[in-house]
Amino acid sequence: MKVPVTMQLDDATVFIVKTIQENPSVKNPETVAGDSKLVGEDAILDSAGLLELLLELEELAEEKFDTTFEWENDSAFSSKRSVFRTPTTLAEFFIAQVSK
């Protein structure tokens, strides 16, 4: 019998923040927090860094949750509604995806 695996919002946010901090293109990784900007002006990641982060989340979803992480979204990069606004909003979206 397969035991369902769950992840709390705080755990997902910490995973995302640590993954961002490990990205060599991030300046001042110690300042990355759950409310840091992922897209737009003053974003902490460039487009390649964001893509790397999303691929890490895809891998986590497959390995830990035996599911896929569908991050393509019509409003994904909208500055006001984007799930990519901050590590916390991305973590919320990730949790919703892998909890289905």
C-alpha cells in the first residue's frame, strides 16, 4: 500500500528559497526570502534561473509525489496574478498541484 506524501507550505517555501540561494547568478543569496520577487523589476532570478527552479520543482514532484508539476499557466507571468510573484506564491501553487 502506497502511503500518500504531503508537504506543508512552509516546507515548500523553504525548498524554493534554498534552491534559489544555491543559484550562482543570485546576488546576495542570504537576502532571499519567501516574499522576494521572482519576476518583473528587481527579480532575484533571471529567466534561466527561474526555468532551473521550475525544473527542480518538476523533479521534486516526480520523485517525492509521483506526479507532475504543471507550471504552464495562462496568467503565470502576469505581474498581479502570477503564481511566480514570490517563492511563497510559487510554493502555494506547487502544493496545490502535487496535492491533487
